[in-house]
Amino acid sequence: MRRQGRRDTKPELRLRRELHRRGRRYYVDRAPLPGLRRRADLVFPRLKVAVYVDGCFWHACSQHGTRPKNNRDWWDAKLDGNVQRDRDTDRRLTAAGWRVARVWEHEDLTAAVEIVEAALEEARRALVGRPPGMVTGRSQPGAQQMSRSGGI
Ligand SMILES: [Zn+2]
């Protein structure tokens, strides 16, 4: 087993476990684009969805991102650089037809799963080529009740 500092963090593991339980299959820690040496935490190659679980510190979360006081300039450059690289990664992936789902490590599991599932669903619709709303397959609450009172 490889050991890498920024991989297999707890929020990421929980997310992976839950997606797997839901039948989602994905690659872990893989570069979505050949030639672009930036790995995503989860990669769904067929649907072209890349998932990143961003740590609040390293990716400068607006709620919990703190900046060390010592060597302030260095840290500012470092963390701002990370954020710029994230946005650049998003742009490159989007330009190549990928969808990017970013989940903060502070997000609770339900919210994180929803973000990923929404991206997968969007990607699936795009792949099928049908207009949004036609392929959700979910029963609309209320739709059946409407006809029930239609007797008179
Ligand atoms: Zn946060």
C-alpha cells in the first residue's frame, strides 16, 4: 500500500464508501486528463466526472481556512497558489468536456454525496443526449394526487 499524506483523508474515505455502497464505481487518485499531472480524488472516466475533496486549510475554505501567522507571506503565496491552481484545473477539465465536483472536507456526508450525485446525473443526461427533466425517473410528488380529485 502506498502512503501519501494527502490521500485517504477521512471525509474522502467516508464519501468513497457511501458512493460505493450506492453502486458507484470510480478510480481513486488518478489524473483525469492525460498530460495534465493533476490527480483527482475520484474519477468517473465514462461520465467524465472528476471529484475533489478539498481540505479546508490547503484549499482556503472561506469558513475554516486559517493562515499561519509565522511566515505569513510565504503561506499567503502558497495557499493563494493552491486556490489558483484549483480554478485552473477546473477550467482545463471543463474545457476538455469534464465535470468537476468539489466537496469541502467540512461538508457532511449527505451534502457531499448530493454534490457528486448531481454531477453524475448531469453527466449521464449529457451522455444520453436527452433534455434535462426527461430522464430523472423519479416520481414527482403531488403528480398522482392531482388526478385523484379529478373525478368531478
Ligand atoms: Zn471548511
